[in-house]
Amino acid sequence: MKVVFVGPTVPDAARLTGDKLTIRAPAGQGDILRAVRDGAAAIGLIDGNFEYVAPVWHKEILFALSEGVAVFGSASMGALRAAECAAFGMVGIGEIYRQYATGELEDDSDVALLHAPEQLGYAPLTLPLVNIRSTLRRLLDAQSLSVEDCARIAEAAALIFYKERTFAAIAARATIMANADLAIGRLRTGYVDQKRADGLELLKVLAGQPDVRQLAARDWEFRSTSLWERAFGY
């Protein structure tokens, strides 16, 4: 069994992967461990919960790796945890992971967005900052916006709380630009969903993984602490 935790980043993951992967909702603390207990041979972490529940614990990722489970991360919470756990064998995938791994990105809120619940297809309601920046880079490369305009839009977007970051909100903060309407229009029409692109890449990699656990040589040992035992029973 190969399990992937995904929601708003690739809401159509089940349709795209068919029976190749087991799709589970965005992960919270204990969900990675639960997948290991259920027999997963490989796990992909894309989306995770973090505001109203405890987020995925690094130690459960280490436990999975110690049991021979391949663990991959990309796009959102997965990119964050992959950058943090790469030294222990978690594999990061995609551009957003690369940015966290190199220190180009540091703030975990850069991947956050407000979205509808699962029953409404995880429809995005706000814009993650990583996608805004990817869009601006493409517009700059295409010479559709100037360096100055891109810088002003990036600054405006970064000042907006992730639950309020929409095209309209960015436009309202960028009104000091003489051509704000034109610039925001190009931002909207040229929008780059980098999170989805990275998530799709992970799905492809995970689907190609062997459906069997493989213990690899490593220079660390998993240690069961008292907190781990109290939280998860072993």
C-alpha cells in the first residue's frame, strides 16, 4: 500500500491516480504513524493540518523511515517536513521543497491558504504566497511586468494574512502603482499554481515506488522517548 496525504493542493488526486495510491485527507499528528501501522510501504505527504489540531510530528516520520517506509514530501506541509527531515532520509520533491531546503524560504506560512472543506472539494479561497512569487517570476521572465512592479506586488502580498490574501486584497494594497489594475490583471491571468505542480510530481514519483518496505543503511537510530510512548503507546 502506498498512501498520500493530500487535499487542497491536488483536490482531484483520487481521480488522477486511480487505484495506484491510497488517498487520505491532509495529515495531522499521528496520521503518518497510523499509515505505518496500516501497512504502508511508501508515504507521500503533501497537505497537512496545523491550526486547530497538532501538525505532523517529525518523530513519526523518523519512525516510518526506521521501519523501512519510504517517505516523500512536497508542495505544502510536505515540503516543510521534507526540508526538516532530509538528513534522516525523507525525500523532498519539487521547487517549493528546494526553496525551503536551500533557505530561500523560511516561513511556514508561505505555503498556507484558506480553503473549503473536503465536502466542497477543498476549493481554494485565498492565494498562497509561494504561488504569487512563482507567478511574478514567470511574468518577469516574460517581461510582462517590470522589476519594480513585481517587487511592489510581492511586498503587498507578503503583508497580507494568508486567510485574507486574494487578488482583490493584493490590488487594494498595491494601489500606489500607477498601473495597478493592469498588473493585477496579468497576475490573475498568468497565475502559476506551483503547489499543484509540485504535488503532481510527488504523485507520479510515489506511484512508481515499489509496494514493499526496504530497510536502508542509516547513521541514526530511532529512539522511543517517554513522550512518544505516552502519545502513541510504544
